Amino acid sequence: MQRIEIQQIKKIKHLYMYSKETDCVYNRQQHQGVNTPIYTSTANRYIGYEEILYPRNFNTENQLAIVEKLCRLEQAEAGMIFSSGAAAISTVLFSFLKAGDHVLFSQEIYGGTVKLVVEEFAKFNIAYDFVSGAAMENIGAMIRENTRLIYTETPSNPLLSVVDLEQVSRVAKKHGILSVVDNTFATPINQNPIALGIDIVLHSGTKYLGGHHDLCFGVVVTSQQLKDAIYPSALNFGGSLNGLDCYLIERSLKTLALRVEKQNNNALQLAKALQENPAIGRVYYPGLPEHPNHAIAARQMKKGFGGMLSFELKDTSRTAAFLNRLQLIIPALSLGGVDSTICQPATSSHASLSEQERQEQGITEGLLRLSVGIESAGDLLHDIESALA
Ligand SMILES: Cc1ncc(COP(=O)(O)O)c(C=O)c1O
């Protein structure tokens, strides 16, 4: 029954393409109500039905409603919703990799993904290399005969470096290997890796897609063929999501374009103002013309440069005091929500690295990573300036 409805609705796509703002809101799976009803059954009739409805089969109505929206936003054919970003990442990697394979990862990726690689790959005899930002330009030279996949993240965490996705996809295609991008920081509003030739896009939906610091989920979107290749492993690993959370995601997605637009604008305003502040050293934001990868970012981030920025306090001894004195911006680890949050990577997200490793990556003691929310930019700036004073 559900399948037929979705097929019928898909035909509409060819008649008229809506903008992202509309795709965030408009529910193409038509029900009597405006929203998808919350569907909680785990036992479903099978006689007379082609497909068995079951949450771990990634095929319930609530799961499909958000997959449909995210596929439109990411210009993908098919996808799946997972119980966390980590579940999405591990499922994708382990569905394609086998003993003897090799993977290239860009160096500046989420710490949890690094841990997954370092702690799990050796058990399965999978080799890997981490490629530094500058070397990404010459990634073709690092491909081995057994390289199966290139995995990257852009903008990166916490230094907001930008990887040229068209270049990565060109190299991957030339060598017949898969390209995977974690698009969490950019969001599908600002950046669509599939349109740039990338094969698979992942999200920690826990961040911008959920957007209110109250949901944990992951997303994979790709071609129908690659989704079919990932699906059997996804079924075995079992990282699916329940209907209640899916319903909340559907609600969050309605405001995604609005939230991201505000966060883009706020972040750009703050980055410009922080650059002028004598107490602040370097500001890292791909929207600033001074950012080393600004030209690539301007080419591939179509609507804005995102809500994440980092900056360094000149006097690092004041970092703890500065964080304590903030009234509005919350020292907290996660990101992408409507509330602005800030963290010191050296003592939080990147604390597990040695001091030398942090230095090599440019993560200083005074570096602070700000996730800009939807409050007034003036109030956020006032909060930072007051805490610095
Ligand atoms: C860029 C990025 N990817 C993936 C993840 C993992 O997502 P989750 O925490 O939803 O498992 C995170 C979490 O912080 C992240 O920042």
C-alpha cells in the first residue's frame, strides 16, 4: 500500500522542482493530516503484502517520510535513517570493506570516526591512511591497488578546512573507487556533495538536521544501486530508528532551511566582528575571504558557509575564565542546534590526541569552536565581548 503511494507521488517530481525551503516543509506522502501519523507497530500483517513492514527493515512510513525529504534536499535517489551518525558511518564503511582493503581518510574528520578506524579496522585487517589537508590536493598519488574508498568531511572539525569535493570525486571515479562525504557541518541546505559527483553522503542528524539538541540520529543518502548494496549490512547491524523520533525529525526538517539561513548569517557576522577584536587571534571561517580555502567553499557551498566557526584567544591563560563568564553561549560539546554552544577542542573533542598530534593539526590550547545558533547576532557578540572584557 505505502509503496504505491510513494511511487505515485514521485511522478510529481518530474513536473516541477520545488526549492529547498519548500522541500523542507512539503510532505509528499499525502495523508488526511498534514503530518505523517506516528506509526509504532512492530508487528504488521504480511498476508497480501509484498514487503514486510518492520522498523529494522528501514521501511516504516515515518522512516520513509524523512528519507524522501532528505533525498530531495541532497539530490539523492535513495537513503536510510539510522539511530545515530556513528551507526550510519560504521554501516556504510563495513558494508563495502573486506579484509585486505585500504581506505583513504582526510585527516580532519570527526574524532569518533577516527576512533572507529583506529580501534576496529585492525581487527578486520583493513588498512588505512589519513591524508593531511594540503595532501588532499594530491590524493590520487596515495591510491593503492587495494584502495576501495575515499572518505572525507567538509568543512572540517574544528578548523573549518574545506576539501574540494569535485576533485575528490574526479579522482575516485578515475580509479573506480567509492567516495563518501560526511556533510554534517555543511548541511544539505548549503552543500550537495552528490551533485558534485560524490557517491555517498552521511550526516550526524543529531546536529543541524535535528537542530534542537534533543534528537540522536544518522542519515545515509546515495544512488538506488549503492543503497541496495548497503541495505543487507544495515539490516544485519540493526541501527534503525523508531517512529517517535522519526516524527520529531520530520518536524525539525520543516524549519531546516530557515534555521540554517539564520545560522549562516549569524556566523558570518560574528566571524567578521571577531576578526577585528584585539583580544582574538586567528578566526577560522570559510566565509571569510582570508580563509585559505575560501574560493573552493564559495564554489561548492551554494547558500552559505555554515554556522560553525573557530577562533583563538590571544591570551590562552584566560580560556577557562572566558568560558565561565559567557552568559548566553553555552559551553557544551554538541553542535548545530538553535542554541549557540562553544567548546575548547584541546580539552574536549580532541583531548584524546597527544599534545604533539594536536600541534601537528593546528589545534592550540586557546582554540575555541563556536556553533552559532539562531539568537540575535548582536546579543551573541555582546556575550563574547563582555566575557572578554
Ligand atoms: C561531523 C560528525 N560526524 C559524525 C558524528 C557522529 O554522530 P552521532 O553523535 O550522531 O553518532 C559527529 C558527532 O559529533 C560529527 O560531529
